Amino acid sequence: MVIGAGGQIGRPAVEALARDGWQVTAASRGGGRDGNWPGEVRTRRLDREDDAALGALIGDGCDLVVDMVAYGARHARQLTGLADRIGAAVVVSTVSVYEDGKGRGFDTMGEPGGLPRYPVPIAEDQVTVPPGDATYSTGKVALERELLSAADRLPTTVLRPGAIHGPYSPLPRELYFVKRNLDGRRRRVLAFRGESLFHTSAARNIAELIRLAAARPGSRVLNACDPLPPAVSEIGAAVDAVMGVKTQTVLLDGPAQGSVGGSPWSVELPVVCDMSAAQRELGYRPVVSYPESLPETVEWLVHRLSGQDWREAFPTLARAYPDLFDYAAEDAWFAARPA
């Protein structure tokens, strides 16, 4: 059973498992069906917060539960409470659980002196933030700890993706470049010389890791990222190539100046994850590179933007990055720039 089957990762995960021979029940709030799924995939409505509904859907038992939306200790206990009816689990977490060993992580990036200095690359044994319910990151750690403590009852593979990309994303970072191109913006500004590295994770590559983990049940934590993370300037160039446009990129030596130069990938220091454990333990090989995955993402974004404001199309992204398209500030910055 796949919980959260209608989302960005759930859709390719259901497809990958079904084509690998699994009899898949795709559970989501809406109970919908993706056009790429084989006909034998069963669809069911499910409220993730309804314990009784989840138990009823699992019924007498299933060999595997894949959970895209689990969060916090309560969801972990929801699964471990059904351990006698679940063969194994694969649960999606996040790289934002990592701390740099000095109390700094994703949650402190905006604080004075809070910029984390991660090792390059980050291995799965890197220290994490404490478990709790204060932030998204601490909630994911609570989820992980609770599940891994029940390894003897429910073998669980925890996957930690980075900047997830692909269609059906509630937080499509690529919109930063796609919308600018659609709006005819032929100049852009990137902080940190466009060299920021925030490890990307294609939804299809995460789905491949899910498929591999399903075939080799066990209790483990694995990073779930693309083979080579592109720098933010490379992402912009790749989007331009897909859309057939040419854009002048102006590079700032340092951080963004107000809203000018910032992007959803703009980190001063690299966030790059070690993928050797996934290769070693599961035989993981990426099924798609970042440039190869981009055309379907761009096509989906263009379609979603058609006829509506970007804030309406992507409210989660708008809340996270309210000044993502502050064109007035950019124009003023260019006007004040020496010729």
C-alpha cells in the first residue's frame, strides 16, 4: 500500500512498484488515479489522520507500506501499532534533519551565526537535530527515531531526499526560472555567483529507491538524491534550454540584496549528500538525471500557471518564498547599477 499516492513522489512510486510486479493499493485523500499507472492498481480514499481508516485499509495485512506523508512520532506509532499486519515499510523523511555538529541546521539558516557548515558530502551517520514537534525537521527526526526503535517488529527503510523536483510538486523551485521566462524577463540575478549547491532529488529517482528497498526489506536510513547536484546557475541554464530562451545572468559575489538574487536553492555553503550507502545496500542507480527530468517538470508548470496567479497555483511555495518574483525590486536594482 502506498500512502500519499497522489503526490509528487507517490505517483512515480506507485508506477515503479506496479511495473515491478507488486499488487499496489494507491491511497490518497482524493482517491484519484494517475494516467501512467497500470490498470490493475487499486485506488482508495484515505485520511492519513484517521487511525481506524488506515487500519481498515490494511485489513488482514500487507507485505509493504510506503508512506510519503508520515510526520512526527504519532504517525510512526500509527504504523508500528499495525506492525503485526505489515511486512515492511518505506518512509520518506528529509535531508533537513541534518545538523552540522554545532547546533546549526536548516532551522537556523536565517539566524545570526546560524549558517550550517556540513561536511561534503553528508553521510547518513551525520548528527541530526533533536526530535520534537517544534519544526518540520524535528518532527521528521521524531518520526525516524520512533520507527527505527521498532526495527524488530517493523523493518523500515527511511529515505532522506533533498530538493525534490518533478511534476505535482506543492513547492516547485523550478518555477523561479520558468515563470521569469514566461514573463519575458531576460535578465536575472543570482547570489553567491550562482554556485549554490542544494542537492536535488528527482521524484523518479526516489521512486526507484522505494522500488529497490521494497525488494530488500530492512531497517536503514539512506540519502535519496540525484547523482550530481547542479549549481543554481546550471539549473537556470537547463530551464532556459528546455524553454528555448536565452537569459543574461548577473552574478553577485555575496548574498542576495534584499529580494534581488535570492532563489530557492541559494545557500552560501553546499548541501551535498553521500549516495554511496544506497548504491552499496540497494544497488541504486539513478534512473534519470536532472536535465533529463526537466522537460516534464517545465511542461507541468506551464500548464498549472495557465490562467491563474502563481500564488493561487502554488500557495505553499508562495508562503515559503513570498518575494520570489519581486520584479519591481529587480528593475530598481538594475536601474541603479553602474553601466
